Amino acid sequence: MPHYVYILTNKRNGTLYIGETGNIKSRISQHKRKVHPGTFSVRYNLDKLVYFEILNSRDVGLKRERQLKKWNRDWKIRIIEEKNPEWIDLSTNWDLGFEMMDVNI
């Protein structure tokens, strides 16, 4: 079953949030609706999906999430800009988002 690692922001070059999920559409919807008050993503209004990866299992997804969280900010920005140089919100057009991101399954 595919899992996803994703990066959210509030604006271009803004605060970044990295997460992992088995259902990216549902999870991003939760971020946008701010259903978990007091969390980092709600506090900083992080609801723009600017990057995601599709991975082949939860274990691989969790490992990749931990790896990305350890990266310095410049590396994170570089992977966003390689696939999404305009920092568009990929969740506004899921088809475009899946076309832009490499499928790692």
C-alpha cells in the first residue's frame, strides 16, 4: 500500500513542515481545515502542499520522513524547487501534482 512523505508551507520560502501519511488527500484536507488545534502546522498556518513523494510502504515512508527532517533547510528547499519551482499548492490540482512528482512505488 503506498505511503506519502510531504512538505507543507505557508508561503514561498516560508516555514516548512514534513509529514508522512497513507492517505495524502485526506491528510492535506485535515491540514487545510486545521482539525488538530495547537499543532505546529496550525500554529504557522501550514496548508500549502509543495512537495510529496510516493513510497511503497509505511516503514519506508517513516524512514524517509525521518531522513528529510534531519536535512538542513537549503536541501529541503532544493528538492521542492527541483519539482515545483513556483511553489504552487499541488493539492489544488491533484492530477498535476502526481504528474510533477516522481512515483517511487
